[in-house]
Amino acid sequence: MNRRQFTQALLAMAATGAGGASRAADAGADPLRPDLSRYTTQDITVGGQTLRVRAFEGLPTVARPLEPAYQAINLYVPEAYFEGGHIGAFEARTAPIFLPNAVGGYMPAKPGTLVNRMPPPPGQAALPNASAVALSRGFVVAAPGARGRTLQAVDGRWTGKAPAAIVDLKAAVRWLRHNAGRLPGNVDRIVSNGTSAGGALSALLGASGNHPDYEAELRALGAVTARDDVFAISAYCPITNLAHADEAYEWQFQGLREYRNVAISMLDFRVQRKEVVGQLDDAQRALSAELRDGFVSYVNRLGLSTEDGRGLTLRPDGSGPLRDHIAALLQASAQQALDAGQDLSGTGWLQLHEGRVQAVDFSGYARGVGRMKALPAFDGLALETGENQLFGDSRIDKRHFTPFSARHSQVPGAAQADAATVKAMDGMQQLADARSTVARHWRIRHGSVDRDTSLAVPALLAAAARRRGATVDLALPWGRPHSGDYDLEALFDWAESMVRGST
């Protein structure tokens, strides 16, 4: 099933699954105008200060939802904005809008709340809720849900395959503009946020504003006709550029046979974690070299450069300016940690002298952090990854999405996603398309020991956004694994400075 056939199936499903929302629309009512008398009040405490908030929850963002529980938004507004008050420099008319998605692993995500739903990983302290911090800083919070790869209708058709998640986020942005002036918040100052797959979707939202490729799906769902570009994006460890993520992974970890990851399962309602250790065999190493060579060619075709104009290219052996650029980002991160008093003397891939980080051995870095994923990292040859499931369609659960894996597939007759669907989920391709309206400001964070994807992925994303005229703040926070929302005060300092600088 190609992208056009998928859209036709979506139209048919929407026509039969609209429920009460479509009946309300047919009757002349507007189901996407919320009843402002229906809300609850919640008190949140951040930094010892208590703030009263009006909560408008479970509001539909499209008139003909396929999955109503996910195609909805929770809106949280400081009570002060209904009383003519202000929080910091913001009032009802000027308050920026924080748009956090809760997507992880491209799984379905219901609208976020003011309480963290997931416990922290073992050994880590619970993080503050990003939406609560946003409210304490004077932001209005609009937390949208999004469909994901595992959703299936009662008739057996899949409802959350690509590009469902980004379509739902776009519908939420359009919903906000549709209700501009009825609720507090400046719809021209929307700041998107997400982590991992959610970080990729946040970046994609910033890369693909108002792009016509999504219009058919949005229209089929009954999304309002409005702009869906955003002002700024925050992306933590974005799992993006999936068309080339396998290549980037082999480039970073070239030559490493062993991989170690943690398999997570449930037993008697308790999370079980077990380390899985594997080795690439000789045939897999040959495939790894093929992927690495493909990444070199890809990078050199992009024509990207650093902020000071140096080309981000690679030599045939994988060395070159892009690797040097990433090493410099690691060096800056290490220096910041050193200046903060951390002892880095045991980090073998750093060259230290008299309190300064002199150099980074990038190959030593890769060996030091270690490979986490088997080959290929994302488009599994046995269709075993979550990304394979993401790129299914309404009839097929899992498909390949790269020519490499389709060519080497271990599944007889395995299907491959069409190029238009892959592009619809790819921030890099959207940034290269002049028809998109790109967010003005980007903040990208990828932990220095995050092994879920290559460090080249955020580095290239940052360069591509910068080429489209965006301001970009990219960093590799020292010692951070695959995670997000760990520096919320810095995030909102940045967001506020972007808003102030644009008024």
C-alpha cells in the first residue's frame, strides 16, 4: 500500500469512525471550540511556590478522530491570567505556549498531565514535571496526545502508523490557532518539546510547518484549516533521520563487534531488566562497512557546514570535518564538566592538561561508551524493531523503510514503506524542502553517553536547521544517557530569551 492508498484508507476509516464529533459538525456546531465553563482547578508547587491552574482536559483536536483518547489535548492555564494578572513578564495576551509531547518509542501517547506518569530509571532521582515548571514561568501549557505504532481498530486496521503521530501534533497546533483569542496564550510563540521519538517529532514539527504533504491526512481527520508552524523547538536525544540512522550508527561504532543493551520486560507487574550481550559476525561486519560507506556518501551530498562556514564532510575512511566537529562538541562538554569540579582523569579518550581538555580521541570515545545496538540499529533485517512497526500501514504491521534493509531482508516478501511516508517522518528531508515553514529557534540536547543513535544525527539536524536560517543551540551534556527534561530551568531560560528577542 503506497502513501496515496493509505490516505484513501484513512479517509474511509474517518468517515465511518467519527462518532459524535462528526454528528456535531454536521449539525452546524463546532466541536473544536471548547466549552470554557468546563474546567477543574489544580494547585501545583514548584520551587516552594504554589500556583493555581485551570485545567481543560481531554479536548478533541480533530472533528473525526480515529482514536479519540489520543487525538486530544490537555490545556493548563495559570488562574492569574483569567483575573488580569501576570506571571513574571507575561500576561494572558503575551504568554508563550509550551507544547510538550509525551511520545516515547513512537508508541501511542495520551495528552500529558501535570504529574509525571513514568517512574525514573533505577538510581536516578525523579525529575520535575516540565509542564509544571513551564506554568511557574508564565507559560500556558498545551499538552497534545498522538497516535502510535501499536494502535489497531476493531476491524483489524492499524490506525497509528506513520505519519499519524506528526499529523496529530500538527492538528493540535492548528487547534490552538483556531481558538486564538478565546483562551490565554500567544499562538505565535509556541515552543514544542519532546524526548527520544518525541524529540524527533518535536524537531519534525519545527521542520515541516505548513507543508502540503500532510494536508490530505489532516483534512480526512477534520482538522481545522490553519497554520501548523511553531516558533521554537526543544528536542532531547531525537531519534530522527531514520532513513540514514543505520548508516550513522555504523559510522560511529565502526570496527566494534560487541554490543550490550538492556532488555526490558514485565513479570508479575514488575519491570524486569536484563543485559543482553552479542557479537557481530564476519558477515555482519561486512554489512557494517557497507553502511558506513553509505553514510560517508550521504554526508558529502548534504553540503552542510558549521556556524563559521566550515564544510561538514567526511573522508572515505570516515574521518574528516564532521567527526572533528562532533569531537569539538564532546570537548566543550567535557570542559564544562571539568570546570564544574568533576574528576575526568579516568576518561581514557580525553587528553587533559592543567585543567584543560586538550583533545578528544573519537575512536576511543566510541570504544569507551560502547555499542548498544545490533545491526542494523533501526531497520531490522527480521523486521524486529519498533521503527519497522512505525512504518507499517493500515493493513501491514511492519515494513522496511531503507533500501539497504529491504535488499538484505531476512523476511521473505517483506514490504518496504514508500518514500513519501519516510519523508513525512524525517526532519532532515523536510528541512531540505523549501515548501516548509521552519521554526525560528532550535534547542537540541543529546547526552554525551547516549548510545541509542549516533552523535552525527543531532549534529546534522542542527546544521540543516541553521542552513534554513534558524538559530540553533546544540550541546552534548556530559555524562547524560538517553533521557530528557533534565535541565528545565536552562530550557525555560532559553525559551524566554528567544521570546523576548522576537518581540
